[in-house]
Amino acid sequence: MKKSILISLVFLLSSFRAYTENIPAELITSFKTGDATRLAEYFNNSVELTLFDKEEIYSKTQAEMIMRDFFKQHIPTQFKILHQGGKDNSKYAIGNLICGSISYRITFLLKIEDGKLYIHQLRIENEYAE
């Protein structure tokens, strides 16, 4: 009995871990390469986008154009996920985007709809801003 409970608990925890991790590689690559088109494939129909001090809700197309302009002005050289997690039908990630000598903190919230992850919120801020 104890062994079956332990096995069930291990299975449950490993299932939860698999669910809360693994932000799609294509999404990570879109930040690494500055590919706004690929990034926009993950945008929900409307996206709450915070770019430094400006926060607005944009359509998927508008958010893609804003990100395209951002990547033209801030050419990425490196991106990595620092922390990620989630529960139920949502995931979040916090990453570090390096553009030349400037470091940005990237935070995004994804929700699962119809079996696919969509970005509902995306925040870009200076790494050391207070």
C-alpha cells in the first residue's frame, strides 16, 4: 500500500513538473533571434504588452509590429529563461534578453487554449530599473 502511494506521488509530481516547465523552444528562439513574426505566432488575439513604462492592450498584429520595431532597435545577442512555472492552464516565464551591452528582463504569461499556448501578457523592462 505504501509503495503504491509513493509511486503515485512520484508520478504526480513528475507530471506536474513536465507540465510547468518546457516553454516551447520556438518561443525561446524567437527572442534569441529577434524574430517578431515567429514570436507573434504565440500571441493571443489581444496581448497586454508593457514596453518599459508604456502598458497597453494591443491586437496580435499591432503587438507584432511593436516587437518588430523593438528588435530592430535592440538586436538580441542572447536570451535565456531564468525561471518558469505554472498551474492549471497557465504558464509564466522570466528571462534575460541581452542586446549588445544592455540587459532586459522579459516576463510573459501564457495560457493554454484549445491545446495551444498563447501569450496573454508580455513585459519588457530594463534589467536594473527600479
